[in-house]
Amino acid sequence: MSPRMPFRQWGGLLACLIAGSLVSTGSASEYYYYYDHQPVALSVDTTRVAVRTDDLDAARDLLLQAGIDVARAEAFPIPGWQLLPVSVPSDEARIRGCVADLAASGRIDFVSPVFTGRLGPLIVTR
């Protein structure tokens, strides 16, 4: 005979499953942060990436090969970071691939997708 789970535990488990499904289907993005114990969805900005490098010129060829428009670099308020537009229309999967390729190159100090949220553009920093 198997032990029985009290109703309150089943109810709690069911509430967690329902809440989890609402969170996962509430946004197409898998990125989020928590504010006041609630997940807040973030969308990937498909028009640009963020790059941290001390020498943008040294990485220019690599960035151009990745489809990044280096000529239109925009300084981010955090020193050393640049917001770089992609030169071709993009989607979230392409941005993720571009970020992964740039990170794997070893020629960029740090690279991040740009996220859009209630607070404006957000990036992952170290």
C-alpha cells in the first residue's frame, strides 16, 4: 500500500504546476528577472547586441563578419560597453547565435543580447 499525500500538499503542488504553466506560456521569451517575487518577462531586442571591449577597432573585422554595423556603435552608460546594431533584419535565434559566436571567438571581452523591458534597454554584465 502506498502512502497517501495529504490534500494540502496536492493542492500546493497543483497550484505550483498551474502557476508554472502560466509563467511559461505568458511570454514567448525564456528570459526574465524577478521583481517583488514575481517574474518579469524580458524580450530580446532583435536590432542590436551589446559588446564590452577596450578596443572596438581591433574587433571590427570580426563584428562586420557577424553582421554587426560597427559604424553606428552607440555608447552605453556603463563605461566600455557599446550597443551595436545588426546590419540585417534579425530574430531572437539569430541574435543568440551571433552572441554565442562572438563570445566563442575570444576576441571580445564580453557580449550580451540587449533586452527590452519596463526600464529600457538592459544587458547582462559581469
